[in-house]
Amino acid sequence: MPDIDAIVTGEQAAYRISRRLEDGAPRSVLGSGSRFVDIGKALGDERYSDMQVLLDQWFELEPRLQAIADAAPTEALLGEQPLLLSPLKPQNIFCVGANYRDHLLEMLAARGVVKKNWTRNPDARPWFFLKSNGCVADPDRDIPIASFDWNLDWEVELAAVIGLKTFRVSVENALDSVAGYTIANDLSARGRLRRHDVAEGSPFIYDWVGHKVFDGSCPLGPWITPSSQVGDPQSLDISLSVNGEKMQESSTSEMIFSLAEQIAELSATLTLQPGDVLLTGTPAGVGSARNRFLRDGDLLEASIAGMGTLRNRLVQQTI
């Protein structure tokens, strides 16, 4: 089970939010220290048992959530730490590709290209793709995989959760749209990226749906940490291990395009909605750079400083 550290900043208790199951339905839950609180009951309004409703009103409700963290009503307390679902089921999952310097350099090196003094082209823009919300997997669960012949790879990512309708925002104001952050693992089927039924040089040779969009390919969680408690999203330690062996260990400072730049770029052409999730890229240490891929039974543990650990085991799907 994911743990929550008891952190106190000044006189206010730190808290995180997620979802749990009760009588077959998801309900929002707040965790602060060793206490876990049913948000709908604590706020006296069942609408707030729905995570999407919370995110739709995030900046109005955040002071009330803080008050719950500081002193929760006794009748809303849960007796024990719940088994969590993913913190949300986003309508849109935007993913930025090749967005860490160390990862870009390792992938170039794997192709025999060595760059020692790489710098970003000042005219470059971030590049995005999408995952469907059917890709989302819960924390602390086994993820059934249809085939381990796909050369499955891991990618720990900082995921930003949007909390404000956002269109054409500036880089300077972009982070004001973020409700909070969680951990994602952008599982990738490297063996499905290139289509074998298409001629070399065709613009249709790459299959990004096959590569990135399959059941369970986007574990999320275990908690959303409010942005007000994170500080600078560009200075967070980030790591992932496979069966206890550290594979990725870096910092979000390695991002090529900052989160603010990513939000500004996306919002230039489409309106971001509360509950949308943005995966911000992965650092060096992926399996494809070392020709090592995931196997049946492998345990993945993805961690970001201050946000806990997202754990999942991959298992062969049985029909």
C-alpha cells in the first residue's frame, strides 16, 4: 500500500486526494498523515464524492479541503487506509514526447549518435500524442497484458492535473491552471511502433496507437498532491525500479520543455478542461536504450519526491 508521510507546513497539515471504492462506486478520499477522510461526508455534500466535481471547482474548494486536512469531522474519518483507485479517470490524457535531455541523449546513443553539447533549438516546440482514458490502471494492482512479445517498456512521468478551464494561456501564467500532480507510468509497446505492412519511407509507417494506447498502459496514482504543496515542478527527483533494481533516476530539471511551456503550447490551439492530465515526459533509463524489456510478473515502482510511489505488477492476461 502507498504510504503518506505526516508533513506539517506551518500550522497547516499537508494532504493528498484520491479515490476509493465503496459499495461498488468510486468516492473521493483525502489523506493527511495517518488519517483518511471521506470528502463527500466531510463537506456535507455528496456531489463532492465525485473527483471530477472537485476538480471542476478546485480553486474554490481547496481552502475547504485544507480545513478538512487540519481538522476532519469524526463522522467522515475512515477506519483504515483504503485501497485506492487511480485518482481520476481523465477525459483527455496528453503526452509530450522526447522531453528529457538525458533520455534524448540515451536514445540517440542507442542509434550510434553521440551528442556531447546538445542544446535545444530556440525555434523548437513540444510534440504531443494522446492516450485514451481506457489506458488508465489503478495503483497497487496487477495489470493484465495481452502480449509480452510487444517489447514492453517503462516510462515514469510527472503528471499534471488541470484544475481550470484554460485557453491561450501565457507561459508565465500557465502553472496557475494546475490543480495538482500525480505519478504516471507511460507503458510503451516498442515492438508495435513500426508497421511491417507499410513501405519504408511512408508517412504511415509509425503506429502510435499500437505503441502507446493499450489496456493498462497508463497507471496513475496513488494520490494527487495539490500544486500548492509541490512548489517548483521543475526540481523534483524522479525514479523507477523494476523488481527492486533502479532503472531511472533523474530530476524534472532535465525537461527540455517545462511544464509551463507545454501547457501554453497545448492551450494555444485547444481548451484544456479541469480533469485533463498532462504527462510531461520521461528521463533516461528506459528499457529500449539497453534492449531490456518487461516480462510476466515484473514489479514496477515509480516514485516522485513528495508524491509517494506508484506500484504495479505486469501479468500475462488470461482469457
